[in-house]
Amino acid sequence: MNVDRMNETAQALVADGKGLLAADESTNTIKKRLDQVNVESTEATRRDYRHLLFTTPGVGRYISGVILYDETIRQDGPEGVPLIRQIEQARMIPGIKVDRGAKPLAPSGTEKVTEGLDGLRERFAEYGEMGARFAKWRAVFSVDGGKPSPQCIRANAHALARYAALAQEADIAPIVEPEVLMDGTHGINAHREATERVLRAVFAELAEQDVALEGMLLKPNMILSGKEAEQQAHTAEVARTTLRTFKRVVPAAVPGIVFLSGGQTDEQATRNLDAINQFAGIEGAPWPLSFSFGRALQQAALKAWAGDNDNADAARQALIERAQATSAAAQGRAAA
């Protein structure tokens, strides 16, 4: 296990205000996105859309790495060049999503546990040969109705730690993603309490599985009011609560935190990231606070493209504008 190599990868992913483009939507999820712009989801349309994102001129100035789905890491672009090589040519680091989705947690099925550990060692060997230098595994936790339960937290924390240990065995830097969902009517304090419980359990399991914190990144939610909450926390409260909570529970040895957008609009996610970094400039933080956004980076580009490759230039311009604004927010010096 080469911790120095994984640390180098992790640090490169959060360097100079850069962050990640999450282009790892499953086939079902990308179909929903394409349906929104009346585009049929086929292997060709999925490839064309992602190809235009990866080949956007100058995108590597703001995006350090791209999280891929299994289909995408195997695809060639329209001119026959593998998409993973085009990512590298753009001076971005290729990564891979390896979990197989959140499934009902037995016996009640009211919460979710992420599956995909079976055969993961062999898949890591294959992805490493392809050129993936980091990986991602997502676990999800609900808040309302007495959730997340201790059972759900333990099951997902253990799976995240086992995944991370297997990734590091293959010299692939793991991104650990415990997402406490913003769906629901809960206030920001309930979201904070749930996030803190989840993160404490996750880091306890990472320690139990001998995961080298220096060779990983954390991809968490920001701490927010529930989407359906009557009273929405303002940006300053989101920034203060998020930073102070993470300083209590995330070890300084972690090279960086890359926030997910988690159902926020692109403007909300960027504004909150900017506020978090501005607050970190006042109170200090032991790690870079960057981004790993999917929809919040892609939505404008997807609408501009709408399945017509003649619109590729407009879509690329939309992506660059979002990436530039988000990179500035990761440095606390701009809000969208």
C-alpha cells in the first residue's frame, strides 16, 4: 500500500481551489436527467454528453478530477480516443464510482444500506489497470422520523470503511461519501446532530479497518435545513454550523473535504460553499474545503446541449462558467 501516492492524488484533487466533476450517474439516474431535456438515453447519447463535458477547453483549470461510471470508463469518444485518456489530456484525474447503489436495509426496509463489496477487490484491480486513481462510495441517511437509526449508521459506516480499505490496498485513493439527506421538514440543528453522529461512526470504522486518513478524501453534505422545513437557515448559519461541526469530528490528517451539492440548486451550492470558505478564513480550518458536484455543475450545460451536438460549444461555455464560479467559491472569493 503506497500511502504517499494516494496522498499525492488526494492533495492534487483539492489543490488551488479545484474540485471534482461527479459524472458517475447510474444508467437510471442519467436517464432521468436526459428525460428532462427530452433526450433518449442510449449508450451513444450518454457518451456524447459526457464527452463534451470532458473535452471542454480549459476545464482542467477549475476541475481537478472526474468521477466516472462503469460504462463511461470503458467508452471511447466519437473519434475513437478512450474517454479516460481525454480526461487525462485535459489535466484532470480519472476516478470511478464503485458502489452498486443504496438498497433497503433489512428487515424493515425503511432505511438504506449501500451494497457492492462482493468482488470489489477484483474490480479495483481492473479499474487501476484502466487508469483510475481514486474511487467513490456513497451511503445515504435520512433524518426525519427518528432517523438515522444506529443500525443504519453502523451498517453503512462499516461498508464505507471496508470499501476504503480495499481501495487503499489497490493504491487507489478512496473518497468516502456519507450523505445525510436534506429531504424532509427537519431544521438545521437536527441535520447537524445526524451528520455529527454519522461522521463519528464513519471515522471510528475507518480507524478499525486501518484506513490511512492521509490517503483519502471525505465527501459529505453541507449542514442545511430540510427542503420542506418552514424555516430555512440563512447562508451564514449554514456556513458557521457546517464548519464548526466538521472541525469537531473530522481529523486534521484528512487531506481535504469535497462537499456534495445534495439537491441544492447550482447557485445555492456555490453560494454556501463560498460562505463556508469565507468563514474558514476567519476561524481557520485544517483542510481545504472544496467541491464534488454533479447536477450543480452540469445542469446548465445539459440544458444548453439538449441532445444536439451542434450546441456543444454553448454547453461547454455553460460548464466553464459554473466551474469557474464554483472554483472561486472553493477559495471564498466569489458567490454565484
